[in-house]
Amino acid sequence: MKFRASCLLFLLVVASVTQSASAQRGGGRGGGRGGGGGRGGSAPELPTGFDIDKLDPIAMLVSNEKELALSPEVLGKLSGMDSDLMRATKPSLAVVDSLRTAMKAAADSPDARGAIRSTMTAYDRAVADIRAQADDASKKALELLTGDPRKKAEQLLQARREEFDKVTKTKRPD
């Protein structure tokens, strides 16, 4: 249900941005007000879905299996959790990629500030969904670990959270 609402919002944003950009240009090149160029300033550069996907916390734990001294059983469970996380975040990562395109159109629209704001709201929502899935998976992964491996995993996961926030240019809710 949450995914459907995100997709619907995304489609509405893209449709309004595309329609605004088309109206500004008078339906073709050179028409409208001056023939193009950004109106409302610069649009923020958004990361790609791939950039965000590379920050998968469970895949990072799996890749550090030797440092964490993971048993084959725990490694298998983490691999399954990683597959689940990839499936859960795939729709939101696709939305992020689509919003990158929408952001470029938003910058050229007559109401660039409003269009950029709407696109950023949809982006923040998609990133929040990805963050929630990753945080949930991280908590479940930590439940599989004890002692020193758990402490090391907590440090690795904290560093990954900070990297996620930096790459996505977002802040964690308090």
C-alpha cells in the first residue's frame, strides 16, 4: 500500500513537471518564454539508485565475513536477508532514478521552485523508505551476532548509515 502511494505521488509529480515544461516551451523548441534555460535556479543533483544500492548494509556485512568471523549458518541467513532487502528497496530505487529525470525537467519549468520542491519531497519519501528497510534489516542482522562480531558489525553499520546520509544528502529523523 505504501509503495502504491509512493508510485502514485511520483507519477503525479512527473506528469505535472512534464506538463509545465511543455507549456513553458510552447510545445516545441524555441517557443514560450525565451526558449529554455532554467528559471528558478539550480536543481540539486540527486544520487542514482545504483549509488544508493551500493550502500546496502547487509551486503557490507556479508563482504566482511572473515573480519566478523561469520559462521556458515549466519552467513546463509544474512545472504537471505540481503536478497529480501534488495527486493524490498528495488521499487524505491527505481523511483529515485526517475526523480533524477524529473528534477531536470523541474528546473526548466515555469514554476521551477515549486516543481523542485515537489520532486524533492518525493525523493525524501523514497529515501526514507529505503532507509527504513535498511535499518530494519540491520537490526535483524545484529540479532544474529553476539560478542566481538556484534560490536564490529555495529561499528560497520554505523559508518554505513553515515555514508548513506552523506550520499543521499538527507538526515536521519530524530
